[in-house]
Amino acid sequence: MSVKQDQMLDKQDQTIGVIKEGTEEMRESREENKTILKDFHQETIQRFDMVDVKYGKIAENMEKILQEMKEERREFRETIERFIKAV
């Protein structure tokens, strides 16, 4: 083989080495990104569960308050009706 062919083959080998390194770095980066995405997904689920619990309690309390207000309004109407009958 000639010197030029040897140089060309060396360059090709170097290029292949660089490509393999880049491919491996991309593979590692992809795996890291998958891990980050999975962690983010799990954290998001946990946060939504916490929000659901908190807002679920708020919704329950609001329902109780609404029922109490309806009861108070009913009692107020009865009181007014009794007052009107008395007057």
C-alpha cells in the first residue's frame, strides 16, 4: 500500500472512532434523558395526587358549608313565617 492509502485508512479509522464516541455519548445522553423524564413523570403524578387530596378536602368542606347555609336559610324562612303569623 502506498503512504496516501495508509493515511486515508488512518483518517477513516479516526473518523469511525469519533463517530462511535459520538454515538455512545448520544446513547448515554438519551438514557439520562429517559431517567429525567421518568423522574419528572413520577414527581408530577405525586404532586397531582397531593393536589387531588387537598382540593378534595376543600370540595368536601365547601359542600358542608353549602349544606349548612341551606339549612340556615330554611330555618330563617321558618322564623320569618312564624314572625309574620305572630304579627
